[in-house]
Amino acid sequence: MDTPPLAHSPHTQATAPPLNRPALRTVAEFLKPITWFPPMWAFACGVVASGQDIGAHWALLLLGLVLTGPLVCASSQAVNDWFDRHVDAINEPNRPIPSGRMPGRWGLGIAIAWTAFSLLWATLMGPWGFVACALAIALSWAYSAPPVRLKNNGWWGNAACALSYEGLAWLTGTAVMLGGAWPGSHSVALAMLYSVGAHGIMTLNDFKAIEGDRRMGVASLPVQLGAHGAARMACVFMLVPQGVVAVLLLNWQLPWHATAVLALAVLQGPLMLKFLRQPIERALHVSAFGVPLFVSGMMVSAWGLRQLSGLHSSVGVL
């Protein structure tokens, strides 16, 4: 499948020579560095939660940050942009592929190459790191590529992204720091809860693409539930797991960490109230100011587990 007709003006198409390959700046834009932060942050949370000496394992930390962000996340963005190029031609025609700055099948080639490089890099992180990378890669291709294309249903697609970006990255960070040992029930519980919360964050990203999704048969939650229904669902997905995390931290004798997580959740409330009234106009606002509060709670929780690890003779209880 080649790139669909591009969103140039007739004048531009008549005067600009056809591109044989993309500029390096276009390739960098295609890999979307701005999206790398969430999985890198989740991996760092897992590292902190492991309770291990970070200074003594700085090389693993660096390898993991590169793997989760510039490699796995970047490859998933490339895969998604290639298989979403027809939708992007409607929603965001200035992106590299629909604009014509990424010609021919370059987008697919970069997606495949970055996927292969990610798997190769993951071999440096031991069996757990490689398996986690392979699972994240499989989810990213299943999310975007037919015949599976989980993205066509907002419930499944957002779940795949949330698990890959948050829970899987967190557990990978913990496991590699523990030398491949099982992260333990506490880390698994928090990683899964924050994955549920990330499902709501993924829904925020869908509000900007409602028209193109509807026309191209992508059943995102805003398409399925309407803008206001999807906004309510996104808020529930984000807020409820944070409340459960606070309860768990309190039960684990970490009252200050529980209070901090709850306070960060409460601070998201005013942003969400405005979002519920104007979901399309305010989705980006919640992403910009509410999501940082959400991910701050992740790190607070991770430091809580780190404190617990210092209170026990074996980190295996975590």
C-alpha cells in the first residue's frame, strides 16, 4: 500500500519536485519525541519501586529509558502513522505522510526498521527486558495494523496502549532492576491500576480526531459514546484508580504517600469539571495540566514502594 493522495495545494503540487526520501527533520517528526515521555516515566517509576540502588544500576536505567522511549514508543508511533495515513489525511493533513514529506513507502520501512532495532536493543536487558519489549511491539502492531487493528474499537485499542505505555513499562523497570525476578504483588497492583487510569488518558487523545475517525470507521470512544459520554468515561477511568491506589498505600502503612496521591487527584477535579462541560475544547487542556498531576502520583506511589522495600529484609514481598 502506497501513500494516499497528499494534502498539498494544487499550486504546491504543480511546482514542487517529487521527494525521493524524507528529510532527517521529517523523520524525527515522524517518530514523535513528544510522545516518548509516558513510557520512559513509567519505566523510571518501576526502577524506583524496585528498591534497588539506582546508582549501582545506572547502565540498566539508561538502556531501559532508551528502549521504552526513543525505540519502542517511537516505533509504535511510526507504525500507527503508516496505518492511519488515510485518517490523518482528514484529521491532520500536515503530518509527514499525508503532507507528502514522507514519500512512498518510507513510513512503513522506518516502522519495520525501528521495530527490529528495538528488539535488538532489548537483548541487552536480559530475558525479561526482551520479552517485555516483544510484547509491547506486538501490542503496537496489533493496535494499528490490520487485520487485528485494535484501534478500530476504542475500548480495546486504548487498553492496549495503556498497558504498553504504563503497566508493562513499570513492571519492566522493576524486573530488570531485580535481575529478572518477579516484581511482586504490590508493584503489579499499582502498575495495573495506573494502566487503567492511562486508558482514560488515551481517550483524551481521541477528541481531536472525531470527524476523521467517524468517516473512516474508527470506533473511538468519542465516536461510540459521543463527546460528553466519552468525557465522563475518561474522567472515571482516570480518577477511580487513583483513589484505589491511595487506599492501598494507606493499607500498606504509607499514609503520607496516600495523602499525596489523593491530593494530586483532587487537583485534577477542576480541570475535569471544565472538560465535562466542553469536552472537545478542553481535552487538550486536561492533557496538558491534568495528566502531569496523574503521572506525579505514579512516582509518589513508586517512592512509597521503595520505602516499603527498606522496611523488609526481602524485596520479594513487594
